Amino acid sequence: MSYTKLTRDQIAERVAQDIPDGAYVNLGIGLPTKISSYLPADKDVFLHSENGLLAFGPPPSEDNRDPELINAGKEFVTLLDGGAFFHHGDSFAMMRGGHLDIAVLGAFQVAANGDLANWHTGAPDAIPAVGGAMDLAVGAKKVFITTDHVTKKGEPKIVSKLSYPATGLSCVDRIYTDLCVIDVTTEGLKVLEMVDGLSFEELQSMTGAILLPMGS
């Protein structure tokens, strides 16, 4: 293997580069929350958290933690100038009403047509974690996914068809993995970038759906 996978922080940093100035963005629990630490200072990005925060910033130092300022993953955050916190119901009204430009979510599986599974594996002993993912998947104008390219067992997470219960149908616009960046288009899954040293053939062998090479 002549390539090096991206770390979780590197994936978050890569996503941050694609978030435009002035965007209203929800960061899902887990890896997506790291994105707040990599947004350039010259961008005005309004981060939203489903528990009722808007315009929050990166994590505070240990000495400046406020127990009333946490994101949906119960992680400490900072509140930027003009930021606000509000009722959970109002937060979901923003999510369902189409007021968010981008939602960045994690995934168990993403299908070739943009179907998303990220709340349950279907296993009898698995703990379901619905949260606001279904609302975000259909309410945000764009959905970005951050995920490892394969599971810990080496099984593809990008597949031709979901085998797990769906969160949303045809909702994913772009996928960021530890190996590549992929756009979900009407023509298929278009590879935009790959880590250095990784061949297209190697990437395809780790993917459960047909990929279109860069420049296609």
C-alpha cells in the first residue's frame, strides 16, 4: 500500500474548504463537529446545532467552558458575536423549513443514487440513534457526508444499494472519505480527488458501487 489515509481531522479540514462564505451549516455528531475548528477566519459561516444553537465557534479552552454552551454531541463550544441559543422546537423548524444551506453528517452506508443510512444498522442488538438526521437529510439544501471509506471489517460503505434502514432517499450531494472526495450526480458517483499514491483501480476495489474516474 503506497498511500496514506486521511485522519479524521484532515477530513474535517477538507470539508471546511468547501463551505462557502455566508452559509448556514449544521454539523452532525461525531467527525462533522471537528469542522468548526478548521473554518477560515475570513469566512462568515453560521454553524447550527440541532439542540438549539446558531453561530457557534470552535471548542473553548478548558478554562473557558460554559456548561450551557454545548452542541448536539454534548461537546463544549463557543458562541460567536451575534450568536444565539433557542428552543429545540425552533431549531427543528429551521432544519425542516429549508433554512440550512448544508448539513454535514456521518454515515453507515451511502448508495450510488445518494440514499443515506446513518441511524441504524438493522442488527437486532444495535441501538438506534435517529436524532435529527432524517430532518436534516431532507431539510438541508445540500448534504455532505464524512466517513471512512470502508468499515473496520473492510466492507464498503459506499454501495450500489442500501442494506441498512434508510435515513433519507436521494439526499446526499458529496461524500468525503479517508481516501477520496466523490460527487453524487445523475450520471453516477464522480471521483473528484484521491489521496496521493492511490490508484483509481484500488479505490474501485474498495467501493461497492461503480465509480466514474476524475475528469469523466
